[in-house]
Amino acid sequence: MSIGLYVGSFDPFTNGHLEVIVKSLKLCDKLIIGIGVNQDKKRHYDKELMRTAMEATLKQAISLNKFEILIYDGLTSDLAKQVNADFIIRGLRNSKDYNYEEELASINKFLFDLDTIYIRADKYPLVSSSLVRELLKTNQDIKKYVPKEVYDIIVNNKKIQDIEK
């Protein structure tokens, strides 16, 4: 069974992330989605709320036994070893993303013998968590950039119990 690992801050989870996940599942038997917590970076949205929203979104589109969502801190390579990942999956939107990701991929290959697979976000090439946060700051509508469950948490202030229903 092949295991892919897709990590990010998902702060918040966007339709671009969802697109990468759906495409990733064609490449592996199981996808581990890691919500990374960087102690040096401020989170804008609660990681447990994001996990709940992600699970609710993915349950509608994907078989439950095909993915697992974990919250982790530390190195992605350590998580990859822990979950026996065969490869890391990274989403790309543009050449800037590629240059950054290629550096990480080279380090992961050299130090930890971990391969990286890139997946393009075709439908949402300009959507990022930063863009969504910026749109929110200026009171713009984000409905087309995030899944309904994320929208409900961020804009409608729904709680976990409401999302899980």
C-alpha cells in the first residue's frame, strides 16, 4: 500500500488545497494530511477547527479509509517516517512556489531519502491562505475560495458541533 503525505498550515484550508488532495488520491492508496504547527508563526484559525472543517469537506468527496488528518509540529521528515510515507506531496501554483518547494525537496531527498511529487492547482492557481486572509481583512467575499465548511467556521462563526452534523 502506498502512502502519500501532504502537509501545510491550512490556515485556512482553501479550495486549492482540496484540489491538490483530490488529485493526490489518484497517486496513493492512503493520504496522510498533516496540519503543521510552527511555534514561530502565529496561527489565524484554530487548528482543531480547521481539522474538523477539512474532515467534513473530505468526507463528502472521498472514502474515509483513503485519508487521515494529523496535527503535528516538528520536521515533516519526522512525520513522514512516523507514518511510513512513501513520498511527500506538495502543491504548486507558480514558479515562485516551485523554486521554494524544489529547495525543500532537494533537502528531503538528500538528508532523508524522501521523494517529493508536485501537483499543480489548475482550478485555483492564485488562491492561497494568505490571499483568503487578506480578502477577509478588507471585507471581501471568500465563498468561492474555500469549502463551505471552512466558510461556515470563518464567516458564519459556526462551532465544531454544527460542522460535524
